[in-house]
Amino acid sequence: MAVVKTIDLVGVSSESWRHAAKEALAEAAKTLRGIESMDVLETSCSIEDNEISEYLAHVRIKFRIER
């Protein structure tokens, strides 16, 4: 029997939403083993002086629990 756990993270990037999602995955991979998939739940951005200053990607990472 397998159990899959999820965590939600928000990646931040000055480049793009794709890069923000990749940053979230890279950070999770530092401490989690068995990552199987990732859903992008939402994207948003921060604005400064009428320009996008940061891209944010809210992601849900799924990984298998090891016994």
C-alpha cells in the first residue's frame, strides 16, 4: 500500500511564472525524496511602479511516503 503526501509552496522569480514554479520544485527537492508530480494551482505577480516586479507560482508537490 502506498501513501502520497502533498505540500503547497509558492515559488518566486523575477523572470517568469515557469521559473517561479521551477524554483519551488528545486527548493522542495533539497529535503524531500520521492517527488512524483506537481500541480500549478495559481499564478500571480507583484507590481512596483506599474511594472511586474515578481512572478509567483502556487504549487502543490506530491511525494510518496517511505516506510
